[in-house]
Amino acid sequence: MVESQLKVLILVDKPLPAQRATGIGVVAYNQALALSRIGTKTHYICRGAEDGVQAQGPYLTIRTLRHFSMSNFRATLRELKEFDPEVVHVHSSSGFPSVLLSRVSRRRVFVHSHGVERFRLSRPSILRDFSFRLANRIISVSRSEKQLLSRTYGIAQDKIVVVYNGVDTNLFRPTFLKPTSFAEFGISESALKVLTVGTLYRVKGQAIFIECLPKILERFPNLVYICVGSAHEPGYADSLLRRAKSLGVEGSVKLIGSVPHSKVAELINSVDLCVQPSLREGFGNAILEELACGKPVVASSVGIAQEEIQHHQSGILVSPGDIAGLTDSVIEVLQSPELARTLAANARGSVLYRFTWEKSAENLQRVYTGALSRKNLDYQQKVNPVTATPVAGVTKSQAPEDLVQTISTPETSPESSSIDIPTKKQESYSICMLCYNNGNTVRASIESLHPLSNYFQTEIVVVDNLSRDGSRGILADLVKEGKVTEVVERKCSRGKGRQLALENSHGEYVLCHLDCDDVFDSDAIRELIILYHKRYQGLVMMTKRPHSWLHSNITIAPREVLDSIGGWRDLNWIEDWDLWERADEIGKYAYHPYPEPNPPHSQIRVLVGERQSRLKSKVTSRYGKYRDSYRIGKPPFLGERHVTILQRLIAALARIMVKIENSKLLPVSNPYFGDVPLPPNRD
């Protein structure tokens, strides 16, 4: 474990899971514990029976408050003075005083949203709204919740980042020991057992499943429906029992209340089927726990279920509130042992890679350091230093000829058998794409990249520039089909769009400049990834056709390096060059030309000139390029062999507008940085 100099303060108005397991409390505590295990110094403030402080290892300190709402301000003030954290992470609306104090103290503040509730004129709702406004970043638990959070509170999507919860895969795992006895709950051992884990709360949908019982019991008369969870709404448990009695199924419904977290794992492993009929979910921790135990699951398509469960492969999905659909799905699983075995076999594998607490903590730390790097790039170098340790023979700006090898298919590559191909257990890759009115190519573009998931753990994140040609509808369909992980809709520059894609992705490595106006050769890109790990590991590697003016470059880079240099800046025309120059400045850039016979790009892009008049396209592109060049201190005519009077007039106008707008950015250190010989003048 490498110790990080990052210090994090976490606040949650819930008790420790060992005292009383609550969904938010389990998430906050396990993320804090996992952060400490990867070397992040973490202080954790929560509700407790008494005020006190305890240390759990060298990196985690827990402070309990008997009266959290009244005491968290004073406790946070003490921590800011004594612990001096760079990051304050708040999980509860009652922690608003700590949010306010931390912002005044110039800390980076993160507010965690575990579920979206309609805004009401109530104290918790108002405090939650103010907390969202004050936070530097809002952490959402799923992509669907992110969209809902943005619509409900009017928050820009680029302020919200998704960090999935985790599951303790050591506690929640299949067991072949003797099943837990249900005799203490008055349940026969021979009964067919169906389990719902979750707070007794209307939105959890226990009442929905009780409506399904009469028809299910006709087929399986020995079935018992078991509900595990504490009461949240007064009188709701009684209403469930009254409804069961009116339907004549009261003998088949057992509400056994709250049990210790370790006991939940035993109960899951001892039942025949798990059902989560929620009407709404922020995330749905119970679903992951059930999948991790290798149990067949029937769940409403809300929260993480709709994003993670593959219908009829790792689970069964039904529409929220669909009584008939839920009934038929439960009967289908119970009467088909083969289907139940298939679901059980695939269930655990679906959560092992993406949903451990360690992975959740790594993603959190990445979000923290990314936000801090935008506040102070020097701080990021302190937290996650990136030393200039070049690969043998690689100069700052270009790989030598002896490292430039032909990218060939697996059948013809003489070295392919000796190259370790990254697997899903080794590295994960985020493919970050832009879409600008690419309705005629977007589906073909994304589907050409989808085969990479057969070899690597991949996700595709697309930033759509509010396209008006049908692209947004196509992207929505691709999300439903599971081919796109997330779509961010935002009118912005290309540089801002690339940065949004980076911030909303989670892979250890980033593949960028693969945009929706191209179709790709997935085999060539696969070989490119293999080459990257063999020759350029740890660098920002750019590859493109040499001497080609076509915008056909591909960049592969570790996320931590992109974060360390601040990612992309808000530029529209030379955002890629700007990124490469800053990577070169810290010795982390390499260029690799790819060969003409086997290009990763299939080059079916729609050029701007096909949508606009040629003259208008020339003027607008030249103006944008010259304007952005002046903004970062790059000579506007660098590489131009012949500069016309029209170009000089456009450049003069761009320079004047930069001064009027006061839009200059921090200038690059090497304005003459170049990756390949520049193309001839195309005018």
C-alpha cells in the first residue's frame, strides 16, 4: 500500500453498521474503510450512542456524536484545525453546517446523493438543496439518478459525477454450509422461500409483491415471502399484514425486522429466490449483495438493477409496479430450475469487477484528486506525483524508429503470442467520445468499438453537443442496449466535451479522440492497446497517420496522468495539441505513427464542408483555430507555408476578440511543440 498525502473528512448522520445497519451508513463507512486501506488518511464523523473517538488502523479515525445535527459544526471546526483535510465529503443533509463551514474555509466539498426526492418546503429538503448549490462536486450513485438529480434540482450535469457503491464480496458470497434455520421466525425448513431485503417503506415495493402472492401460491402453495428490514413509515408494516390477510395469504408473509449485516448474508444464501420490487431506488445495495451471493434475482428496472442486470442472463428485470409482470417472472424462475441455475451462475461474476469497495474507493480518490488538480495543479503533483521516467529509448516528443512497429492482426503478428493481453481483471478502459450532429454515423461508430469488450473491460461515455439531427435518440437507444455506458448532453467546446467525458468515466486508462463521425477497426485498436502496454506504458501516447491532415488521431493514456496535467482545457480547435504539449512538459508524451494498410479509423467521417458552404467553413474554422492559438500563446501560423491576406485579417480579428473577451488562458511552455511534420497548406 502506498501512502497518499491526501486527507479526507467524511460526515454521515448514521450509526456505524456494527451498531445498526442502514443503507447510507453501510456505504459511507465501507467507502471510508476502503479509502484508508489504499493509504488515504481518513477521518469519519458519524452518529453514535456516546461522544467518542476511536482509531481503526493507522489511516482511519472515527468520531461518534450523540447529537449529530447539533454537534457536527463544532466537530468539523475541530477537524479543520487539527486534521486540516483537503476534502470534506458529506453524506447527510443534516451536515449542512459542515458544508457551509468547509466552503468558507476553502476546502473542496463533495455532497453525496444516495437518492433523489422531490423538493418540498421542509427543513431536510431545503438544506439538501443548499448543500448541492455549495458543493464543488455532487456524487451520484448511478447514471439514472444523476439524470434525475440534474432535472429535479436544476444542477448542471458536469457538476455531478457517478461513483458506484460497492459490496463486501468476502461477506456476501455463495456458501455451501448448512443453511440458516428459519425456525426462529416460524418458517418451515421445507418451505419455498422468497426474500426481499430493504427498509419497510412504500417505495421499496413490498406491497406490490404481496399483490402477486395469490396467483403465485396457486402454483407453489408452500411458498413463504420473507421481508428483512426495519420499519421506516409508521403503520406501513401493519398495512402490509392487513392487506395480506384480506387476500388470504397472511400465513405466507413473514416480516422479520432488522437483522445484523452478517446475518443478512446468511439469510440470502438460505433462500430460493430474491425479489426487489422497488418503485424507486437511488442505487439498491441489496441487489448487489444478492447477486454477490450467487442468487437468482427478480428486480424492478430501477437504480443499479437497470444498469447492471442483463435480462435473463444475470437476473430478471420487470417494470416498476407491474404486478402481472412480476408475478409471471417469479413463476418463470421457480418453475425452471435450469433458468435459476443460469441466473445464479452469472450473478456473482456481474459484480466482482466493478462493485468492490476497493474499486469504489479508487474511483472516489480519483474524483477527489481530479477536483483538486483543477483547483491547484501543483497540489496534484504532490498527491500523485508523476515522475518523468521515460521508456527506454523514448524521447520527450517522439518515439525513435526502432520502437515503431507495424500494427498487425493477431493472425499475422510475430509478437502477438508473447504479448500479455490485458484482461478484465487487469485494466479497465474508458472510451471517451464526442457527438456533434453525427446521426448518420453514430450507431455504426459505437457498434464498431463494441467488440473490444470481448477482450477488455470497457465503457463508452459520449458527450453530445445537443445534436438536432436525431443523434440523441440513437444514443438513448444505445444506452438501453448496453452499448453506451453514459451520455452527457451539453453545449460546449470540444475541449470541454472531452473533459466532461473524462470526469464521467471510471476506467484506469482512457482512449480518446475516437469520435462519433468515424467508424473503427476494433482489431486494429485492440492491437494498438497491446502495443501501448508493451512500449508506452504510463505515457500519453498519440498515434495518427504521418503527414495526414485528417483529424484521425487516437490518444491512449493513464487517467492519473491526464488528471495530473489538468485534463483538457476549454478550447475548440487545438485542444488535443494543448493536452499533448502539457504531457510533453512533464516527460509523459510519446508519438507513434500507425501504418496506412491497417488504420484504426475507417474514415467515413462527414466533413464540415459537406454541411456548410466551403467559404463559410474556411472562415469559421480559421477564426476558431487562430482565436484558440492566441488564447494559449501558440503562434497562429505555425506550419503554414503560405499565409494569405484573408488569413491575416481573420487572425487579426481573432486577436482583437481575445483581448475584448479577456479569454486568455495560462500559456503553454513550448508554443513550438510538434508531434509530426505539419501538413501542407490546404487552401
